[in-house]
Amino acid sequence: MADAETTARRYPGRLIVFEGLDGSGKSTQAQLLRKWLAFRGYRVFFTEWNSSDLVSDTIRRGKKRNLLTPTTFSLLHATDFADRYERHILPPLQAGYLVVCDRYIYTAFARDVARGCDSGWVRNLYAFAVRPDKVFYFRVPVQTALARKEASRQKISYYEAGMDLGLAGDAADSYLAFQGMLKREYERLSGPEGFQVIDAEQQIEALSNEVRRGIRPLLDGFPKEEVLVHGS
Amino acid sequence: MADAETTARRYPGRLIVFEGLDGSGKSTQAQLLRKWLAFRGYRVFFTEWNSSDLVSDTIRRGKKRNLLTPTTFSLLHATDFADRYERHILPPLQAGYLVVCDRYIYTAFARDVARGCDSGWVRNLYAFAVRPDKVFYFRVPVQTALARKEASRQKISYYEAGMDLGLAGDAADSYLAFQGMLKREYERLSGPEGFQVIDAEQQIEALSNEVRRGIRPLLDGFPKEEVLVHGS
């Protein structure tokens, strides 16, 4: 039974989470950490938000038809996450892997609350998911995140810009306003949830070093893969 | 914003809910009440569980591929309900209709808890939905419900029989066991939720009379449609 209580049981793996705005550099660092851990001989499993295919069609369809309210939007993403959680996060944790997540439940907390859902309600919605062993929060000015986004020539999507909230007529203005709301939620969660806050405006090597230093205590005595033992 | 708090606001309509096991006669009575109310000149809106098409494909696909855990099963149905609620239940309530629901959130409470979800978690999941003005709970022995189901030559579905829970090898035995679990949940909810309990083994006319008597206090001073005024 995968209910809130029983999934909170102990597991031999470790859950390492990267959170932050788009353009904060967290995805790059999550990938670098995965490679570094694998190279050092640890069993690593990497997963990112929205990789489940159970409800992706429905989300796409609902977005296209503009059918989603904040509640259904939130519930659909929770379903998607729950599916991914029970297939791709919990099993490797139970099998003793280091699980690296690019976004976790805090992404939903920030986004759903920014869209107007009650924060207690959203928190309970995700009560089935275990608390991570480590959360890195990549703090970045919203303006920097937008500049990086624009530099990468990625298109800003309607929902990413929070255009459904009617914050501004222009996509870039709406993006700034919505990402600002997400940032405020992350900042609010930061203390109570024990995030390790990382100044994401540093150089890529400085960021990697900070992440590696942050992860070290977790690796203390954590077993390496038996077959592939690299020098540490 | 359709969050837990704001949807709890007042509305001019009335919400009337029918709950009970399959074969309890609740659907027949819900339809009879709808006709009776319409005949008497009230604006009535009828809706039943699982009429939304937003996630029905996903539910079908998930069931077919046996992909659903109790948590994802519960979340998918909550998404489906939220979509229906925000399109087909809340708007007519706000427009001053008598809304008759064949199954409401209590169906989810009973089913999800029987499948092993935490009852507090499920309750919060549906916190966006307003409390009904009236809930009729059709109490029936599980054996009677099964006999009616068999008499109607309806096929017992895999999930309706709770076969996914491994309660019994045989569909009829599993159905009895699972419906028994649902009944226990309904009985547990009955007092705290203020259900009007109806002995569903009575004749159809006796049941109708009991429902009409139960509904009368709600109709006191409730406005009728202006165009179609029938004699009362």
C-alpha cells in the first residue's frame, strides 16, 4: 500500500534534490553531480520532473484546450509526480541508490501556491513523498534567470510565464512577475525545509565545488558499487 | 482562484448527494428525484461520478496496463472529480440550481481508504469541494447488492471487485469482500458527515417517499423557475 504513512518508511538510499528557477543552473549541476558520483563508484539514479508519461497527454490536452483550473492543474501534476515517484524514485531508494532529482515536491509547492492553491492543501497532497536527505536551492535574481533563458534561445511557454494568471500582457513581463512569485515561495520554504541555499551567480566550477562539499556528509560510509570501484 | 478556501464560499443553489454501494438503488432514486423536482418547477442539474473526459483515457490506460498504485489511482480520480466539480457542480450551484449528484466525495473516501490510502490524506485531497446540503446514504446488505448486480446481468469489473487488492481469487468473493470494506467506510462516515441513512431494502415507492420527505426542508422558500411554473 503506497499511502502517506507507509511510504515514509526508511530506505537504504539517499535522496538529493536540486530546486530553483529555470535558468538558475540547477539542472547542469544535477547532471554534473550525477557524473561525479558515478565516477566515484556510487550507484546513482537520476530523474527529472515531468518524465512520467502516465498523464502527460492529459496535461498537454488540458493546456491546449485551456481547461485547467489551479486545482485540476495541481492535481494532474501531483498524479504525474506520484506515478514517477512510485516507479522511479522510491524503488531506487529502496535498492540503495543515490537518487538525484532535478526538481521535487518543492517545485509543485512554489508553482501551485503561486497559482492560488492553499499551501496546506498542496503540502498534504504530496504527503506520500519522503523528505529528501539534501535539498540544494539555487538562488538567482529573476532578471538573471530571464537573461539566461533568453541567451539559450529557449522559448518561454505560456504556463512557464504564468500567462494563465493574467499578470501582464507581454510574455517577458509575465515571466518576470511569475518567476518572482515562484522565487518568493522558494525563499519562504528555504528555512523550514532546511534547503542548502546556493548563490547561483557563481562560476560553474565554484557551484560544483559547493555542491560536492554539501554532499560529502551524506556519503560518509555510504557503500560504493561492488563491481566498479574507482579510486576516490 | 479555485483553492480549498475560496470554493467554500456561499452559493445560492443546493447540493443533494446520493451515496451507497452499487446495487443499493441510489442511482434510480437520484433520477426519480431529479424528475420530481423538475416537474415541480425547480431548476435541477444532475451529474454522476466519472462523467468528466479530462482524465478518463488516462484512467483506462493506467488500469489496462495495471500501472496504478493506490496513490496514483486516488489522485487520478481526484483530478477527474475536480474537473467535473469545477465545470458541472460549482457553476450550477452558483447559478442557483438544485444540483443532484449520483456519488460525490464520499465515494472516493470509501474507495481510497479501502485501497489503503490514509483517510486524512484523502479527506484533504477533496477539501476544495463544498459540503453538500444533503447526503442520502442508501444502506444495503452487501449480499443484496451483489444479487441485484447479478440479476441486472451487469459484468463485475476488475476494479469494482477490488481484484487488484488480492482479496480473493474469485470475482464474486472479491466483490463481496471489497464492497464490505466500502460499506464499513460509509458506515464510519455516516455519523460525522450527517448522512440521512435510508434502508435501501424497501420498495421503490417507499424509497422515493423517504427521499422526498428528506428533501422538503431544503425546498422551503427555494425559488422555482420563473418560466415553467407547475402546480405544486
